[in-house]
Amino acid sequence: MTEEKHSGMPGQRGKLRALSGRWTDGLLAQRGLSPNTVQAYAQDLDDFLLFLGELGDDAPLEERTVFLYLAWLRSRGCTGRTLARRLSALRSFFVFAQEEGVVTRNPVELMENPRLPQRLPEVLSREEMDRVLSAPRADEKGGVRDRCMLELLYACGVRVSELCGLSVGDVDRQRGLIRVWGKGAKERLVPLHGLMLGLLEQYVAHWRPLFQPEGDALFVNRSGRAMTRQYVWKMVKKYVEQAGIRRSVSPHTFRHSFATHLLEGGADLRSVQMLLGHADISATEIYTHVQADRLRAIHKKYHPRSHE
């Protein structure tokens, strides 16, 4: 697709382009989306406007045009998940454009997202998790720090970005809580179990000072600066291999395992939603397969006719 100059853009496309900045500002301020998500939405809109330019200045802004755009994306190998995100961005933008009086109708309003396959999250078993958590060395500062990070990923279900953003002051040792800053700078408090709290206290008091930290970041690298996402990914891969696990495991696998193991233990879905920091419970419902498996096992064990 050819590039076009943003200035001098004809007609309706020019008005839509001029509106895009205010739309993204609203996504950040009002909906609390993360900067990365907003940037992806802005790129999706930009891509659609460039597509309109290829169709010509008189291309109608209607459902058929959006269908053509989706067909073009499919021809480039875009997955259903990508198409769903593009539609979500366009749907949000045209609602805003309609409110601003730039368009009279939303061409995406009645379009349904492509049906997505249900993908269950990859999780570690409890035995596998124990092996990974015991892999770091406990007699040197790097090993103790890494053990704390691994334990915290599993104990609280934090995202890797949330882990790297923690400060020493986020740990409330008196109440046994840790303050986590999630997507859109949303704050949540997550309980710390006794083992996790003890590890953190030892790390902060005795091991963290050995890194000569430059600021108040909870986890720092050997230069004393805040831990990076890249290091956490490499660290997880390292200890997973040492634990003899050959499957692909990422920091997010710890988050999935946290939620799954809680539900296996009897936690309700709403509590898990709050602990994960999901704004919508639909994001947590991917873990309901765990509850379904547990209910089937209970039914099989206790229903009087299940053994006949």
C-alpha cells in the first residue's frame, strides 16, 4: 500500500484523519487504556485510512468498504484475532466520529467480530512450578533476587511489566499486601502469602543493597537500575530449562498458572478477576475450564448414579 501525505488529504478522509488525535487522547484519558494499546489502535486506523486512499476519493464509507478492507487483510495472512482487534479499533473510532458529527452512521456498528477459536492458557503443574521455583541458587544475590521474582510472578499473578515497575514502597509488610500498578495505571492490592513475604523481607534487607540500587525499584540489575522485561523473559527461560521442562514457558505462564491453581483450590471467578486486575470478567472466563473439570470430578465422585 502506498504512502500518502497527511496534509491536503481530500474530503472525508481528511476530516477523519484530523479527528484521530482527539480520539486517541480520549482512549488514554477516559477509558484508561495502556499507551501500547492506544498506539496499536491508532496504527489500525491509519492503516484503514490508507486503504480508503487506495480505493479512491469517492469510495463510500459503508459496510461493504469495511468488508473489502477485511478481505484485503485476510489476503495478507492476518489471523482472526488480528481482524477482531482491527474491527474493535474502527468501531470505537466511528462511534467517536459519529458523536463529533463527522459521519452520520457507523459502518462497523452491525458487523460481528470473526469467530475465534477458544485457546486454553498454557499452565505449569504444581510439581513443575515447584521445580522452577527451586532452581535459582539461594547462596548468591542474583539467585535470591531471581527466586523472589519467580515466586512473585506465581504468588500474585502479576504481569512482567507490573513486576518490573514495582518499588520497595509498594510492599506493605505490616498488612501482607503488595500494591500493583496495572494497565492504564490502575492500582490493585494483592495479598502476599507468608513464604513470599518472608522472601521479600530477606531480599530487601540483606540482598538488594548488594546491587547498590540507584533508585527505589524493588528488583534491580547488577548495575543497580530497575529490572527490564527482557531480563525477566530470559530468566524464566533459563530456570525452566534447568527444571527440565521442555515446553515453551513465558512469564505470562506464571500468571495463567496462578489463576488456574486458585480455581482448582476452590476460589471463585470474581475473586480471581480482582486479583488479576481484569476490568471485565469476560477476560477471566478463559479459566472456567478449570471449574468445569472440577465440577465434573465432583459430580462423578458424589452423584449416586455416576458409578452404575
